[in-house]
Amino acid sequence: MNERIEQLLEQARAECFRFGSKPATTVGYDELEKFAELIVRECSAICLNENVSNVDIDLIHQSGKFTVQDLATKSCGENLAKRIKEHFGVG
């Protein structure tokens, strides 16, 4: 399994345990639900943080110049992040 997925699963287990679920050796429904939520949030964050305009965001801020493409790419990433969360019902 991908290392990041393993980390998210462990995070889901820890959060569920902290909020009242009993620790278990198998993954229960609460853990699976939290795990799915964390994956959706991670995908959404990628849309916000890893789109093309953010690759050179420091350079753009230093120059003070945003191109139409920079703004469109940033807007696209924001819209995708929002749509992914809405699609999966994650707030």
C-alpha cells in the first residue's frame, strides 16, 4: 500500500478512537468513513496547492504580475477542490 494511504488510515483510526470508537485490529465502518474523508480532503488540497499557478507563485508575487493563465489555473484548482468535496459530501 502507498505510504501516504497507510498514514491516512492510521490517522483515521486515531481520530475515530479519540472520538469514542474502540480500538480494533480490523477496520470498522467509522474508520473507513474517516479514511475516505481524509482521502477526499487530500485530493482537494492537491487541486488547491499543486496546480500550475502555484508552482511559480513566489516568482509571480515578486514580480507583481499575474497572467490570465495564472488566474485561470488558480481558479480551476479552487473550483475542482470545491467540486470534489461537494461530490463526496465532505465539508
